Amino acid sequence: MQHMEHHEVLEYLLNINSKKVVRVILLPLLLFSFCFANDAKEIEVQIEANGINKTSIKFSKDEYIVGSYSFSSDVESLNLLDEKRNLIRRLDKDNKKNGNFYFLADATQNYFFEIKNLNESNKVKIKIEKVVTTKGNSSAENEDFLSKKIEEVYKELKNKGNTDRFWENVKKEGTPLVEEYDKESYVLTFLYRDAKKDVKILGAPVSEHVKLKRLLESDIWYKSFIVPKGTRLSYQLAPDTPIFEGTRWEKRVSILATAQKDNYNKYPLIYGNYKDKYNISSSIVLPNGKLKDWSLEKAKENFDKKEITFKSEYLKNSRDITILRAKELKKEKEYPLLFIFDSVDYQSKIDTQTILNNLISKDVIPEVIAVFIANPTPKSRATELPCNEDFANFMAKELYPYIKKEFKKEFKASNNILIGSSYGGLASSYIAFKYPNIFGKVLSMSGSYWWKPDEDKEYRWLSKEFIKSEKVPVEFFLSAGIFEGGDSEIEILNSNRYFRDILRAKDYKVFYEEIAGGHDYFSWRVILPYGLKILLNK
């Protein structure tokens, strides 16, 4: 979970930090055994009946590789070979035409992907989704440091020096430490001083709660990652987390007991009137990010605000609704109508009103009407937002008619946008799917498209519903963070890619964006205005 935002994210079984490169090669028809060395990270090949293909990709020692495969027909096997063509392991599963594979490179060499085909012509696709460095996990005595600054202080400590000068520089520069890795990447090093037994990162550029490592017996605890330029994260550090007997869930959420701001970080994030360190986060924004943060400026106020309590017969409960309307509403004018889930967070952690004011003042988007929908309770959120027919009925048959009556206007479906993140993104797509004649556009950020009903065995329920159904008149903006991936079906990145591919296969209009961020309001506050600009055709 990126920064304790939502309950469902804490259930991820993810543990990957990725440095991803994707390129494509096309190989000719193969009638015989063939070897092809290359540095590509995606292989597409047409293999004739009973043919064999061997294509090599170079990986470095201790790199963790996550990939996927798909076959148009059955194969005998997909094997991983070393550079001497010796079998390391089989990568595919029997009778599975698509799936994922995982392995750790035990040496720097060319690894061959050997496809042995059966008696039908076969279109094969092998894709390296992630290449993950695992440096920094060996003992300090033998460590090949990613951070030159950590390596320097390590050498000083080995020569019986101390850490005083290191921490003086850290105080001046701030944390995390940022060092250039190559033209496209930085080394990002998180630091903590003087923990007793451990330190974890909540909001690291991976989906797991990663532990920092102690440098020898010093007061330096650190963890380095290779991240792309433009990376944008909020995070907390959790020193000396509780150790106890309990369920995996209980142990996982225990990180919240000590999670706090990074004392050496110069960019704190404070949501609300919190003063204690446990309710303050830290942030990092690396250069070359293409998305602008429209919440930082203060433009002219364009809105009047109305707050009501709305009772639903479908849901048998009440919730707060906040409505932003133009100060001078023109009867003849058409207004885009925005429905935004998770109202409290989208008025605090994301200052949506300020973002809208700035976008409108700079003529990036037209004047809009915004409707914020609150959750009665955290528990109701977890039941109402994930593909709930009663909640869809509430939106279409109760709230929407109220808005039309309130403004004495008819609204075009093509101007009505459902907006949400995580479960809110999932809800947006589901409600538009059920009522496309009312809600014609979806702005989904890190949508939980992995979701399934409890009684189902397979994940990605909504994607499968779209596969089975006729196309409906809905336009989509989807986004996900590259740090939201993992090796579980309960994950964000790959399920968003899958949903995107399904929509495109069904000929939907889909805008898709991946950013160097995680499951995090700090990321979503720059994606929101970008998505609005695209969907409102500005």
C-alpha cells in the first residue's frame, strides 16, 4: 500500500521494485531450431508446427525477472536455458496458453527462452514486465552499493571513522538522497538515524513495506532503489515496528503504529490540522515529470459551495454530498458534470476545488459543476464502491435526478464524468457500464480492477463483464502507477493494463497513462487535472 490510503491496498501480496525496459522485436517464420541473441525485452514470434525457437536476453546477476507469456495454441514447453543451453527451469504451466513467470538471475549472462512447439502453427509472445535489482540485500561486507554516498561512508566506517560528517551533509541536502544512475534513472536512498531493531518504509517505490538495512553497526539505516526520472512519491518511515504473534493482516497493519514523517525530508505533507509526526508524511518529486501540479497556485474562486445530507432508499443510509457550482450559472450554457467519489479525501488530500479553479481560470477546461460523494463509513465504502448494483442505482436513479432538479437543467451523458481512485475508479467504470445513457465518461486513477465477488474464483470480474457484453457509449481515461505492480493477481498495475487492453479490443476510446508513482493521493492530484483536460477535449 502506498501510504495507508485504502483498506483494500493493505491486502496486496506484492514485493517488487522494478526498473522496466520494454522493446519489441519481430522474428520471421521459423521452420527449424533457431537462436537469436538480442537485448530486447519483448519477443513476438510465429513458429511453425513442431518448430523450436531460442531467443536470448541478457540479465545481470541477482536481477529478479517478472514476465508473461501467451500462445495462440498449445506448446510442448517454454524453457529457460543458461548461455551454454543447459536447462534452468520450465517457465510455462501445463495446458495454460498464457501466464506469468518469475526467476532470479544467478549470473550475468545471456538467458535463452526456448519455445518447443507442438503440431500447430503458433503465435508466441514473451514479455519481460519487470527487471528488478536486488542489490543491497547481501551482507555489508560484500555489498555492491547502489548509492555512492553510502559506499563512501561505509569505507570511512571501515577505516574507523564516524558518521558525523555524513549526517551533516544529509541535513543540508535533505532526504531521500538523490544520485543520477543513468540518463533515465536516479538512485533514491531512504535514510533513518538511530533505530533500535528495524525501520520500514510506508510508500516506497514498491508495493511492499520494505525494510531499511543497518550499515555495519552504525546509526545509519538505509535502502536504495533505482527509479525513473519524474518519480513522485509520498511516504513515511516506521522505526522499530511491533513484533508479535498474530495474523499476516495484523502484522502488516502494525506498521501504522510507528509510521511517521522523515525528519530529514524538506517537503512535508500535512493533510488537515495535524502537528504530530505520525500524521505528517514526507514527499519527493524528481525532475522531468511531465504532469503539472495544479493545486499549488491560487486562482480566482469560480464556485459557490452547497453541502447536503442525502438519504438513499436503495442503500438504506445517508451520506454527505458537496456541490460546487459556477457563481454565475447560465441557463442556456452546457456544463460538464463531475461526480467525484471519496469526497473527504478529494477535498483535503487532493484540493480539487483549487485545481478546478486554476484549470478554469487558465482556460484549460470549461466551467464545470462538481458533485462530491462521501462514504457513510469506511466499511460501507468497501461494500458500496466495488461493483454494487444498488450503489449504481443510487447514482443513476436518486442522486442524478436530484442534481437535474437542483439545477433545472438537462445534462448530456457525454459531458458527465465519473471520477475516482482505487475502489472509486472501479466504481466509476462499473456505474458507467450499467448506465451509459447517463454517465458517458470515466476518469479512473489506479482503479481496483483486480476485484472479484467473494463467491468467484477468478479475479478481474469487471473486465470479464466487458468481454461478455456489447460495447456501450463510454469514453475512458485510465491511469496507474508503475510502483503498483507485483506478482499477485490482487494488484493494480497489471489489472489496469488488462482492463485497458479489453476496452481497446472492444473498440472503446481509451486514454491510458502510467506514471512513476504509486497508490497515492500525492500522485493522483497531478493525474486528476491531466485526465480532465483530456476528457474535456481541451
